[in-house]
Amino acid sequence: MPSLATYALLAAAICAEVIATTALARSDSFSRLWPSVVTVVGYALAFYFLSFPIRVLPTGIIYAIWSGLGVVLITLVAWLWAGERLDLPATIGLGLIVAGVVVINVFSDAVRH
């Protein structure tokens, strides 16, 4: 059974990736210094933090959780901060992603080993 630390490191990886992606959108193709620095450091931290849970959980499971929650969170950031619109199909799709992550974590034997 993965420890709480495993999930904390996975959450840190997801947060670092969301911060990096948000900064990437502000970097103007890496022409603005500080958003570019935040992007590079954020992605480096994301992969560093991801390197620990990947020792304990299967790669596919880790990637599904990391990418799924990353997509949902970056979409929420874009909606809240950048005013991007979400229509009903987008909202339903994001709900399905969250449901998939929950199913993996609650019901998959791969996570419990």
C-alpha cells in the first residue's frame, strides 16, 4: 500500500506541473524572463517529485493520475485566472477525468500493492 508521502509527492509533482504550465502560457514563447524561469524550474521540480512515487506505483497508474489531475487543474486555473470559458461538454469531460482518477485509486489492485 502506498504511503501518504507517496501521494504527497505525487500532489507536489502535479502542483509544480500546473504552475509551470501556467507560467509557460505567460512566457510568450520563452521571450519573457521570469515566466520562462518559473516554467523551467516548475517542470524540473515536477519530474523530480514524480520520480519518487514512480518507484512505488506502476508507471501507467502514476501517469494517469498525474496527467488527469493536471489537465483538470490547469483547466480550472485557465478558467479562474484567464477567463477561459468552459461549456457543458468540457465540464462533463473534466468530471469524467476526475471520476477515472477516483476509480483508479479506489478500486484498482495496482494501487493497493
